[in-house]
Amino acid sequence: LVYFPPSIGWMVNLQELTMQNNGIHVLPRSVCKLYDLNSLDFSYNSMTKLLPYIGNFTKMSELRLSWNEIQELPVQVGRLYSLTLLMLDHNKIVWISPSLGRLSNLT
């Protein structure tokens, strides 16, 4: 999948989105309009960074971004207060925002 349709943002009641094994380089802005997402899985892609709008997912409990090329986690990750699962293995992370320490529900 190279093209991600903006119309995905119209699926406002979507609770789970899995987009594994695609050539996605960045989380599409249209996905960040899905405020009710509980689970997001963009593992096995080519993502190099997370943009600040990742902080929009305040209801999300599971975020899977394994096997990408992500190098840093932005401050806005600290707004994901409902996260119980955060998978970032097999990335190239060199910097993690101290705000990650606010995620007290991670197990």
C-alpha cells in the first residue's frame, strides 16, 4: 500500500486499525482523526518518525510500531495516557521523550 486514502478519517467509529507489512513511511494525518481508536498497528512498515499528531489518540490502549525505522519518540507520545501496550521493538530509536514516563498504565 503506497497511497492511503484521506477518506479513512471519515470512519470516526473505527476502534482498531491494522496496517502491517506496507510501505508506509509516516502515519497518515487522516488516521489521526480517528479519535476513538483503541488499537493501532503499523508494524513492519518503513516509518522513520512519528509526527506530533500522534498525541491525538488519548483513548488508545495499544500502539504497535515494531519493525520500522523510527528514530525518536516525540513529546506528544506522553499524551497517550490510556496506553497499556506500546511495542517499539526492532526500530532505530536514539531518543525517547521524557514524557513517556507519564504513561503509568503501561504493563
